[in-house]
Amino acid sequence: MPEVIIVKDQDEAGELYARCVADLIKGKPDAVLGLATGSSPLAAYRHLAAMVKAEDIDVSKVRGFALDEYIGLPLTHPESYHSTIHRTVVEPLGLDPEKVHVPGDVLDGAPLEDGEHIAHAGPEYDAAIEAAGGIDVQILGIGTDGHVGFNEPGSSLASGTRVKTLAEQTRVDNARFFDDDINQVPTHCITQGIGTILKARHLVLLAFGEGKAEAVEETCEGGVSAFCPASALQLHPHATIIVDEAAASRLRHKDYYKYAFEHKPAWQGI
């Protein structure tokens, strides 16, 4: 099962992720990072940007691939994931924007009706990840219903990048980014599939707050099921789940997880 680390807050989680990725880039200057949007990764990106600056880490060769994108939003829309990734990751870290990719880049706001154009975008994105040598570290958030990326409950655990319909709960959750107006939230997306995500060499999932507690419980200690897509992390050889006390509140074995991490040799990292 995944390694579970319980931390006091998002800052501590962000420092753990940042140290892991900073050390990776030092040893592999052309590292490939899997990038996620949402609120959960923000502290992680902030700490990584600070480490890059403080330790003068060369990131000029680092590549990046984002998890997902809305269908129908132009790349210039402030809430497109193209814009979000560039605002929260590319610019603060000083990455080369030409080396950072988002699934919807080739679509540039193409509507769902442009079926032939959209149908090829998923397989082409997976091929681009493979051509880059695969993702070294994939950061993930988790939805209240257990989705990762935009893989809603019921998604195939072997799926590749493809177009999906957004669940109503996901649109409700994301309305906060659209002036709290669900009618502005797109109904469809293009997302890396669970099968694509599981090909990354290291998965790091971040979850904070009581609202994520049930999803974290199902992910870590429930059965592997398409109805909790994040539970597929149990099948991965190197998955790390970092949660605060509130998100860990329903875990039956949280005392063990604390003990295991406290006694882990420092050189092993996460």
C-alpha cells in the first residue's frame, strides 16, 4: 500500500515534496514533473520555488506535463489549466514554458463538437509523455469523491488520457474558481487516465482538511475500486500520501503511519 505521512499543515507537506523534487532535479537536470492544479499543491510549488532560488538549482532542462484541462476554455482564460500551471509553476520556478505541456494545449479552446480534433488529443499526449521518458514525480490532489485528475468515480483503472464528463460534485467544488457560478464551470475535460498516472515512477498525493477525510480513508484503507479512483494508488510500487491531521482523522491505522515515518531513515526521503 502507499506510504502515508501525517503532517501538521500544508507547509510541512510542501517542504517534503519540495525537498524530494529539488534533490531529483539536482541528480537529473532534465527531470520530468507531473503537475496538478487546485489548492492542494500550492504550498508545495511555493516551497519548491524557494528551494530552487536558495540552492541555485538549474531548472532550464526540466520538463513538465499537467494532469488535465477543461474542454472549451481558451488557453488565455485565467482559469484554464494552461494559464494556471504557468501562473503557479512555470513562472515561480523559472521553467522553460516550451517544455511544460497541458493536455488541452493542442485544442486551444476547441469545442466538444470538434470531435475528430479532440479524439486524437489524448493518445498524442500519452505518446508525448512516453517520448519524454515518462514522468519522474507526479503530484496529485484528491476530490471529495476520490477522483484524481478528472477521473471521476467509475473511471477505468487502466484508462489513458481521454475526454471525460465532469461529475456534478466536481463542478460544484470548482465553482469557487468561477465566481461561485456553476454555470461557468465547463461540463467536460481532457484528463490523464488512471493508467497514465500509474506509469509515473513516484506518485505524491496531497490532501488537507476534514472534507477530504472520507476520500483519504477509502484511498488508503478501502478496497481498490473504480468508484474511488485514487484507491488505484494501492497498486503502485512508490506512492506517497501526505495528509494533515484532519484529512487523516478517519484512518484506522494512523498511529502506525506516524510511527513508521518518524522512524524512517532520513536518507530514504519520501
